[in-house]
Amino acid sequence: MRTEQPQMIYLKDYQAPDYLIDETHLTFELFEDHTLVHAQLLMRRNPARGAGLPALALDGQQLELLSVSLDDIELTAEDYQLSDSHLILHPTSEQFVVDTSVRIHPESNTALEGLYKSGGMFCTQCEAEGFRKITYYLDRPDVMSKFTTTVVAEQHSYPILLSNGNPIASGPDEDGRHWATWEDPFMKPAYLFALVAGDLWCVEDTFTTMSERSVALRIYVEPENIDKCQHAMTSLKKSMRWDEETYGREYDLDIFMIVAVNDFNMGAMENKGLNIFNSSAVLARAETATDAAHQRVEAIVAHEYFHNWSGNRVTCRDWFQLSLKEGFTVFRDSEFSADMNSRTVKRIQDVAYLRTHQFAEDAGPMAHAVRPESFIEISNFYTLTVYEKGSEVVRMIHTLLGAEGFRKGSDLYFERHDGQAVTCDDFIKAMEDANGADLSQFKRWYSQAGTPRLAVSEHYDAQQHTYSLTFAQSCPATPDKIEKLPFVIPVELGLLDAGGSEIALQLAGEAAASGTSRVLSVTEAEQTFTFVGINEKPLPSLLRGFSAPVKLSFDYSRDQLMFLMQHDSDGFNRWDAGQQLAVQVLQELIAQHQRGEALVMDQRLVEALRTVLGNEQLDQAMVAEMLSLPGEAYLTEISDVADVEAIHVAREFARKQLADSLFDALWTRYQANREVSKATPYVAEAEHFARRALQNIALSYLMLSGKPQVLAAALEQFEHSDNMTERLTALAVLVNSPYEAEKAAALASFAEQFKDNPLVMDQWFSVQAGSTLPGGLQRVRELMQHPAFTIKNPNKVRALVGAFAGQNLINFHAADGSGYRFLADLVIELNGFNPQIASRQLAPLTRWRKYDAARQALMKAELERIRSSGELSSDVFEVVSKSLA
Ligand code: B3K
Ligand code: ZN
């Protein structure tokens, strides 16, 4: 909690640190009612900062200072200044040693930042600024130090004592206590520090690196979860191999550890050699985790592992550069997942997510550049923009330089900056230098917020046999900037002839045609490209693979979209054509509803999906993706003013129409896939994910038909599946159905079976929180009273409240404002003990500009109520005040 108005911090004010910390020696004495932390810092004046010895301001919050000495001389209160946030010392030599002892209270730390307890175990979360809640320090990423850590705890309750690096010594202590010392040979900033103490079991494996070094791999979990680690271990080994093969990056310590904890504010954390994970991002086995959860575990294990180079060996100079490590690492993990599974399906899922959620953020009051220029609370900037848009920016560099050029650039980056804390400019410079490229205009992607629009028009000249495409780019104003300069927008495209074949591409001025899919760089506000030798008017396939994070518009007819759905050689664009067709059809239904007319759906959507469903050659995961209509959140994002009811009614109407018209085809494919599933043991691989994805979306459509054989099938799948993917889908379709007795029975038996597994209970909560049937808020309120729910656990809050406010739009946006009031009450409560989670849950209220006047007023009133609810954390203060600005 703050005592003064939180201050804005600016990138332009960055200054290198006055002092450096060469070595950090920590001792933790863990007790049930307090912890003692002794820190010895071997410090010196930063030679880069010139002469003189300015005061040394160590960061520290919520610490009880017990003693401090400078060069072994204990200081008295006159020798230093102490405030809520700093301990100020006055060094008298260039080189000196600071010793501090502090008392902290992990046992009552509910913010889950710094050192805290999750169940019976001690663990840490230091990024971004949590280390200052552990000891007095220069808690900034450009201060890198060599750490040695000794942990002392009671032996029986905490047999496992872990920290970063390699274990170097351990032994018994008096009073049934014991100790262990860890040494991390790599210089690192404090945000990568980690400590774990608990009664943990581990699954162990080894990995032989490309230079034949053997690395011990360990995944530590609470004993009851020891049977759920294999998938994460396999994912880890695949990640290690992939990073060697794709980036030439080898692991550097003798041991790599992952620890799963139940109480965690986000997915996972890349602490050097000791990754700490939300248990939801580690534990996965067929019976308890869905296919989506298996893929998420694989992706997060990879992401954190990849940070060892993109984040740890080369880290960020300051927190404005966060996307340097996060955007790059998301790009790396998405390419890894694409290589491990289906590339096109991965791209579709990432783009659907980006367009729905990041585009909404970029159009809202918290919009910021990939490299923001100011912030109040850095925890608020672990955003979709920094991560997902940041990854798209790196992907565009990859597209512009090609895979080989990109690899040359990343090799140079890692070589040049190993052991350093650097900036996004350094990353770009390495890419430029390795390729002789000029990315100066491209860098606007780092400094300009907002989603660019790219309007494309065509002109065919039958006499000249030329075809011209004109691109007009613009970018809406965002809170940081009104006027935007043109971006570099790589547009991958192809041209299709009337038979659906791809035309060889030759731009005016080129000697010959080359290729049928090419990347054009759009760099001006308006720019025309002319293709020659085009003998008939072609149909363009634009922005293939979503080659830039923009909103592209081209005036396609529905027939043209259907043609692209069938013939485009780019799988992503085949899917996207289907989405654009569905958007057109849904928007027509929305308009009909708003005019009070009976809804009449364009049957071309039915026919297009009938063709998709009948194509047995198509990857079944693609069929499933193509059958998925754009979500309500996406339809909201692309509306100027979102009509909550009309969007819901139109989309449900379309789903029912598709279910009725395509019943036979859906039923055939459902049954065929369910038969295979019954006969096949669970395998967490792409082909099996694909089969179950199609089976499950088919079931969710079929259920809308109201036919008894479908209810029987759903019950059969619910009762007899050997895996959570099938079981949970069956539960979800029952929960969303009118079959009250079956629904109640299924919910009860599921809860009974899985009551001891918190991650499965999270899914049980989410399925109910997401049900769009009337009475959603009441159901959520009742579920908050369920014994398995606790507001102190972030996963529970996300499963119930996050799913309700984020996915159940028709209920959350109830016209009486009850959903808003509920969420505001919750945010006020969360603000009191976990500011990071409070601020995250607030996001749906910040989107008020998207809604009608009545809802806007209700949403703003709730934001106002939060603002005046008492002492706000800097996290909540920043989001609320920017949302109301
Ligand atoms: N680097 C962490 C995120 C830390 C969030 C701190 N509020 C996880 C990741 O991106 O890998
Ligand atoms: Zn990350």
C-alpha cells in the first residue's frame, strides 16, 4: 500500500546505476512466524558514472531493519536514512561491503510477491520489483551480481532447500534444522533470484547438450502430483533440443529445476536454473488436464526455458525494455509450438487471441507502445501488447530478414551482449549489423501504440495486363500520441486466377517473375504496387499468415471469400476467409436483430462449412478451427459500439442454424471420431488433438439440435472418457443445455470425483462461470461459497471471476449493471491483499468506451467507486485513473 500518490516513471529519465554489486551473499533463516534475511553485498562505485561518492539508495519495502554495517562497522541511526522505500547509506570509499539483517513475514504475504508461502512451502516471485521485499538492494535489472544463497529451515517440514545455480554444501543445524548453500556462477539481476523450501518430491531426468555435457533435470512438486510431471519433462527436453537446433543455444548450468506451486500470480517465472511455475502450467496428465492444458504446459515450459538466453544471459537494461525479453521469447515459444504441433493451427489460435484481446487493449485507455515511455506500476505492463504484439514485431523482423538473416542477427545479439543488460535498440542493431539492413523506420513498431489499419484497393488494367494494389495505412490516436508516422508493414500476398491457381508474381520494373507468394514492404501512408503480365483479373490473397498485426480491409464479396476458403494455398488465409465470411453474415444478423426483424441467415455460410466438413483430406484441427465462429469478444472488438444482446442472439442463432443444417455431417464425424477415441489410449500429440478438437466442436453444435441421441452421446462421453478433454467438453455442453437433471448430476459427480484436485476444480468452476444461460451472476456468487473456492488463490479467482467477466459477456454486461458492481466489489477486496490480481481482474471495466451510453455510465460509476474506495495500490490506482482520464 502506498502512502503518497504514486508517481509516473519515464524512460527518458533513465540513468545508469551509481553503484554496482559484484557479489551478493544471502542467508535466509526460515521460521513459521518470521524469516531473517542477512545480505552481504560486495559493492563498488560504477566507473561509468564518474568521480565522487554520491549517497547510496538501496530499495527496500516492508522490511524490518535489524542491523546494517558498512565495511564491518555497525551503523547507528545517525549514519543512514530509512524510509518506506529506501535505506540510504553514505559510502566513504570506491569499494565497500554492506551487511544488512532484516526480518520479513512470508507467512502473511498475500500479495504473492517477494518471499511468500504457498500451502506448506516457501517460494519467491521477484520479477519485476519483488526482491526489494526480501532485502535492501539495488533492485533494478541493470545491476547484475554473482549470488550465493544459504537457506536454513526446519528439516522435517522443509527437507528440500533450493536456490539458483549449483548446490555447493549442505548439512544439519541445531534444533532439528538443516541448511543448504547454492552458488550461481552467472551474473544476474535480482529479479531472477529464487528460493524454495518445502516437502517436495521430484521427477528426475537428464539431458545431454550439444557439447555432450550432462544436465540434471528435476521437476519438484507436492507428493500427490508426482504422477503429473511427465508431460512437462518431455516438453523441457524437447525445448532444450529445439533451442540448440534452431538458435544454437546450449544450456549452461549442471542442473535445471522447475518447482510447481499452487499460489502464483501468473503462469511461471524464469529464475536462473530454478524456474517457479504455477502448478497449472506444469501438471498435466490425460485424466486431469485437457489438450489445451497440455499444449499450454508445453508452451510455458519452453517459454521459461528459452528465457535462459533471451532474458537471463542477455537481460533488460530497464523495465521499459520488457518486450526485449518477452516479445522475443514469445516469438521463440510460438515457433517451437508450431514445430512440435500444427504450424497453421498454432498461427490461427495466436492470431485469434491477438485480434480479440490485444487489439482491444491497444484501442483502450491502457494502450501503450511495445516499449512504453512511462508507467506508474511496472506490474501493469506485463501485457498482451508487450508479450503478444511484441512477438509479432519480432516475427515481422523474421519475415523481413528471412530465417537465415534472422538467425545471423540473433547469433550476433547473443554473442555481442552475453552477460549484459541491454535495450530493444541493441536487439535491432544486432539484426541490422548482421544483415546490413536498415530498420530505422521499422522501429516505430516499438514506439507507436495502436493497431494500424491497412485499407487495400485494387485496379485491373485489361489492356496493359497489369494489376495494381494500393495500400493506405493509418493508425488511430492512443493516449500517448495523436499523430502517428507510417509503419513498415510486411504484407505477404499471392494472386489467384479464376481456376484457383496461383499466379507467378512480377512487379513492374522487375526482369522476371519470381514466386507465387511474396512479401511486399508497405512503408508509406499510401503506396501502390503494380504486377505485370496478369492476363485476367485475379483475386488477391492478402496478409498471408497474418504477416503484420494490422486490421486489413479489402472489399471481398462473400463469393470471393468462399473461393479463398477453398483455393488459397495459405492455410491461415483459408481460415481467415471463413472468418471474414462469418463476420459479414453475423453482422447482417446483428443488424436484423437491431431492426427488430426476424433473423434470416445467408445460407452461403452453411454451404461453405458443409464443404469444409465434407473434406476428409483436411487436417481435422483446421476443420475444427473453421467451424468455430468468431467469438462474442471479437465481434465486440470490431464493433464501434458493441450491442451485447444482438451479438449474443445473432451468434447463437447462427450456431443453431449450422447445427440443424449440418446435423448429419456433424453427427457422422462426431461418431467416427468418438469411436477412434474410445479405441485409442490418450496421446498428447497434434493428430490426436485434432481428432478430439473436431469431435468436441461437433458435439457442441449437435447438442443445440435437442435430439435425444445427442444427449445420450454427451452422457456417454462424459461418463466413459478416459481423458479430461472429452470429459470436460461433455460437461460443458451439458452445463449449457436445458437438461437440468442431467446437468446437475454431471456437475455433482464431477465435483465428487475431483474434489481433491484443485486444478480440475478450477475447470469445473470455469465451465459454470462461462455458461451464458440466464442467471450467470447468481451462479458465480453461489460458487464463490463452494468449499473448493478461495479468493486468496489466483487460479480460483481467474477460473471463476475471470471466466465470468472475460468470457460470459451476456451475463457480465447485464443491463442492470449487476455484473459491473460484482466485479468492482471484488477488485476492491482483492486490492487489499493482492494488488496484481486486483489490477488484472479490472480489465473488463476499462473497456467501457465500447458500449452503449447506459452501460458506459454504469461501468464508469463502478470505476469511480473503486477510485474512491480508500487506499489503492499503485497497480489499481494506475488502471483506474487512466481508464477514467
Ligand atoms: N517473466 C515472468 C513474468 C513476471 C511477471 C511479474 N509481474 C514470466 C514470463 O514471462 O516468462
Ligand atoms: Zn516471459
